[in-house]
Amino acid sequence: MTGTLKRTTAPAVPPLTLPERLVQLLSRWRYAFLALTVLVTIVLGAVGVGVFGKLSGGGWTPADSESARADALLREHFQSGTPDLVLLVGAAGSVDEPRAAAAGRLLTERLRGDARVLHLDSYWPQGDPALVARDRRTALISLRLRGGEQETAATAEEIRRLAATGTQPLKTSAAGRAVAKRDLEKQSRHDLVRAELIAAPLVLLILVWIFGNVLSALLALSVGGIAIVGTLAMLHALSEFTRVSIFAVNLTTALGFCLAVDYGLFIIARHREELAAGRDIRQAVLASVRTAGRTVFFSALTVTLSMAALLVFPLYFLRSLAYAGMSVAVLAGLTAVLVLPVCLLVAGDRVVGRGGLPPAAVAGAYAAGGKGGLFYRTARTVMRRPVLTVVVVVAVLLCLAGPFARVEFGLSDDRALGAASPVHQATNVMRNDFDTQATAMASIVLPGLTGTRSESLADYARQVSLTSHVLRVDTATGSYAGGRLSAPPGSSSARFSGAHGQWLSVVTDAEPFSVEGGELVHALRAVRAPVPALVGGDAAALVDTRAVVGDRLGPAAAIIVFVIFTLLFLFTGSVVVPVKAVLLNLLSLTATFGAIVHVFQDGHLRWLVGHFLVTGTTDTLLPVLMFCVAFGVSMDYEMFLLSRIMEEHRRTGHTPSAVAFGLEQTGRLFTAAALVLAIAMAAMATSPLTPLKLLGVGLTLAVILDATLVRMLLVPAIMKMAGRLNWWCPRPLRYVHNRFGISNPEARADP
């Protein structure tokens, strides 16, 4: 029997992706790799613990700004400027009574003899009227301390303890930026522990509910643990070269929890789905890395680049938070794509628990059969009336955004510590019982103005004293008020003059971080000086910070928009979907900012978020930080949703059914992830520190709005209205995507 044999060619199997190849390689030594991971994590944890002693509480002002240069010259050449520590010394009666005055003089001499004190101004013995309260029951001793930020904070804490003992019959309390920094650091550490104790058990319970077993929940949390520990070690190393903000650790913990749950949730859920579809453990792990891992990669890259936009601001407060956010995103992504799959190989089918949410494959089967669950039915309902849905939801978001039109930007002061803070209570006594703001006097430095030009200095001081909110101007030629000489030069006047120039102390009744404080700085800088003048002090720092944020905000926003657009374009091959994502994010974030102004600036609904002190302003830097964090995190949900919509659209070519299918597949997951993020951020909002409370409440609200109004309602409605236009791409850009975009992982054969 003869015949012709036909040669058949097996379909070519594309090569494995790099993450798949790495997972395959690591799986051969899986136990050794996991043991090494545990060892490295322990070592990094030991290193990371040391970061807590190297954190800084400032960083709100550019180092090269006019106010910073003025303060540096005052400290370096005149040993003066805004005091680091102010002691409020109170008596049962008058501070002028013989016994109280003797104790005050003794305390003054003790402090004057301390080598760590650079300069001291005291009510005793001269009886300066600016340093005594109106009821004469409290007097002030203001001190400039030697050393950098950490040294002055430690010195101030020690002096505060020493002054509290051995000063009978006087009682002392402390104010000033050095003790405020110390209290801020202590409270931040306490809040970090409390937030972890609140968030960790709740997150674990939610994950157990989602997965139906403890092992899957612990695996998801392990991603966050590794990312947080690694980031703390990185911050410790970074603190050797630059200053790191106290709040970087709080952000690391909260964001680490959120991203870990996001990435672990989607990897493990996809793995369980592949197991439910009949794959063996190895195939399920590789398929999860190929599909969900691709999405995790893009998501981590998006968060990293969004946080990198903070680096355009020359403020170490924002830059250290950028480093923290970038590091935790990268480490969470790498752990989810490399370590977690190896853990799943070792765990086998033990990750498939009883109960919990059903695998996405089951949900998808119901959706295909027309019996979709809640998210499928929601998408179908929305897409039946897309225009009405868009109009109603956008109207709600615009109403929330309304208060943002009256925002007044400021900086955090002692009131950010909370009403129970001793530093705030002491500062409030100065604010209410004294005629001057002793911790916030403005300073004007005149570099190069020599003592031979005393007449021009006197004329300039007279003009400055005529400025609104200025009570008195002290300088080498005497004291001035209302445009006239109010007191001749005294024994302390020599400190205003030096080889490098002259300086003036401006006593004011304006709150430094207020609208009036900003207006005062602009007025002082407008006064014609005999030489170029440098205006310093807290109010000037606010003006300079607002200026640099305004200058750099445009480039930072442009970076984020460009990054989001580019990554979503490479992810989807569409130009419409990225534009839609950016616009919806801007809308939801503006709504969040409006709510923040309504609550924290205007003081409404304080019972809902916890008590705090209303200042009438919104911190200039926190909305910038919220913008970058929320923009990056919201792209997590966008990419998770789009990945499943694209899979179904490539299979059917029908956009409405693909949207309903994608929302049903991912709705439970990103809702659960949003709930975890909201818990982590809400735990941070339990802090009495207003910046942490504002950040926690703001990010909680942002993620809730994004997961509900945006993902569940606006996205299906707009994609239904756009129809086939969703996937439109100009021919030149189509070539770019074909050349550089990431191909659909579902399009190639199984491993």
C-alpha cells in the first residue's frame, strides 16, 4: 500500500516572557530561593529599624529660597533669627514679684551658661515688655541652639526637661520648632504603630473572606511586608546623604499595604482562576505571571513614575516621600511577580480554600450566560442609559469639587500637633496673651551693608515700621515703631551688626502661616532697601514654598499625564482610553480636593473624621502628594479592569459585552482592594496630627470615589458611548504600539 504522507507543521509557540523564564528558573531551587528571601528580609529589617532615629520634621521650604538664605546668614554670621526654643515661664502671681523674678534670673543665667545655647533673649533681668504677657503672669525666654536639626531637637528636649525642674515657684512649658519637631517625631512613631495594629488584622480578615483560606491571605500580606521592610532599609541608606521626612515611614507602611494587597490579590485570584479552569499548578502559575503579572508590571511602573513626579519639587519633604513611594511600588511589584509565584508553586492547591469569593472563571461563566452577578448587571444597567449616568455622576463630582474654588494654601504649624499637644498649648498662650508672635518674628538681612551707612539703615527701618501688621523694628540703630525712633540703641543692639552686614528683627502681630503673614512678607519685600534685602522667617518660608510649588506644579502634572497616557497607550494600543482615564482621574481628584477644603479648611464634619484644629488654610504640599499617590493607585484599578475588557474584546469584538464581562471579572477584586486601601488610609487618619489625618481621609475618599462612581458607573457609560472609537489609534501611533507595545498575553499558546 502506497500513498503520500502529508507533513504537518505544529503551531509555533512563542518564547516565554522574561518573568516566566525567571519564575521557571527560580522554581528549580524554590526552597533555597524562599529561604534566601526570608534571610534578606530579616537583614533589611534590621537595617530599616535604624531609620527612625534619622528622620526630619521639616523640608517644606526650598534650600535656595530667599527665606532659607536669610535664615542661614542669620544663624551663621549673626547667631540669631527665629528661635528654636521658647520657654514660657509662668508664676502664680506676677513674674515681677521678688521670688518669681529671682527664680527667673537664676534660670536665665543657667541657660546662658549652657554651651549648646547660641543666643538667648529673656524677660529677666532687663524686663523687655515684648517678652511678658499682658496679665504679667507669664514671661518668655527664647533660645537659638547650636547644631543641625537633629541636634537642636535633642538639645531642646533636654532643656525642656531641665527647665521643668528646680525652678520653683515658676512653672515652665515649651514652644518653638525644635520641640515641635521632637513631638511630631514621637507622635508619628506612635501613630505608625497604632495604624499597623488597626489595619493589619482588618486587612487579614478581609483577605481571608476574599480567598476563603488563611494561606492565600498571608501570601498577599507577605508581598507588603517585604516591600515595606525593603523600603525602610532604603530610606535608612538615603538618610546618610539627604534628609528624610518623618512622614515617609507612614506613607511607606500605608502604601505598602495597599499595593501589596492589590498585586497579591490579582496574582492569586488569577492563579485560582487558572486552577479552576483545569490547569495544573505549574501551568496555572505561569499563566498568572503571563496575564496578571503583566498588569502588575504596568501598574507598579505607573505608581513609580507617578511618585517620581514629586522629584521636580526642590523640597526634601516631597522628595523623600517620592523615594519612599517609588521604592515600595518597585519592591511590591517585583515581589508579586517573582517571589509570590514561587510561593504558589510551593503551596500547591492549598491556596484554593473553601468559601470566599468565587474564582473569576466562575463569575465569567455566569456573565457569558447572561446571569451575571452584581457588577455585570450594574454595567448592563449603566450602558442602557449612558448619557443620563454620565450627567448625574459628573454633576455629583462637580458639586463635591465646588469648595476647592475657595482654597487658601498655608503650611502646618503648631496646630497640626492637635489640641492636646503641650507645644500647641504653649504656643496658643503666646498667640492669645502676648502682643507679639515671639516664635515667628520676621527677619530682614542686609548683606554687605556696613556700619558706616547707619543713616540709610535708620531710614530703611523707619519705612519697614510703617508696614501693616508691624509693631516694632529692632536693629543696630535702635527700635522703630510707626515710622519713628521709639528707643535708642541699647546694649543688645550690637548683635544686629556684623562684618557681613546688618539685620533687622520685625516684631509682628500676624500669624506666620496665614493670609496676613503672606501679605506682610510681600509688603516687606516691596520696601526699598539700601542693598538687596533678604526677608526670612516662617511667613517668608510660606511665601517661598507657595511660589516654588506654583512654578513646579505644571511640570509635575505634565509628567504624570504623559506617563499615564504613554503607559496606557502601550498597554491598550488606543489613544482614546488613556485620554478618558486621565480626564476621569482629574475629575475624581478635584472632587476629593473640594471635600478636603470643606472638611479641613472650613471645619465641617469634624465629628466624622476625628477632632482637629481648624486653621482656615489647606497645607500647600499635601494636595500635591495626594495627587501623585492617588493618580498612581487609581491606575491600578484602571489597568486591572482594562486588561479583562481587552481580553474579552479581542475574543468577541463587542465592546458593551466586553465591558460588562471585564467589570464582572475584576469588580469584586478592585472593590476589595479599594476597601483594603481605605482601611489602611483610614487607620492613618486616626492620628491626631492634622497632616496625616488629611492625607488619610483624602486618599480614602479618593479611592472610594474611584472604585465606585468612576470604575463602576462612568467607565462603562463612557465606553458604551464611545463604542468602536474606544480602540481608535492613528496609523503612525499604531506602528509605535506594534513596535514597542506589550502584546496580548492571551494571544499566544499556553506554556
